[in-house]
Amino acid sequence: MARGKKSETISVGWWMWAMFIMAIPCLGQIAILIWAFSGDNESRKNHFRALIYWFLIILTLYLLLGLLGARLSIQQFINERMSAE
């Protein structure tokens, strides 16, 4: 930790409240964005930024696998049509 910076500890109660809010659809996603980019506590902001990064990584993998599956499905469809003619 850098000298001169004050580290504020976040209580268990706050984390329980945050988890409750994050479990509510739509409100949770909005809260994560707000907590990731506002406030003075760097540890809390980094935690929520990491959540956003993990979401983006998993979304990217999901889309890539979906595109790969779609490509294989389209290729199979084309091969079936070509062999039927």
C-alpha cells in the first residue's frame, strides 16, 4: 500500500447488504457499475471492477463458442444440401 493513503475497512454488514442488492435483477447490475466507478474506497472499487472484467471475459468466451457452434451448424447444413443435390 502506498504511504499516506488511508485504508478504510468495509464491514461485514455492508458486504451482506451489497450481496443482497446484487441479487436483485437490474438493480444489482446498476449498483455494480455505480460501486465500481464512484466512492473513495479503492479496494471496493477494484472488487467491483474485477466483477465487471470477469463478466466481460465470460461473455466474450460465450459469444465465441456460440459463433463456433453456429459456424459448425451452418457448415453441416450446407454439406447436407450439397449431398442431397
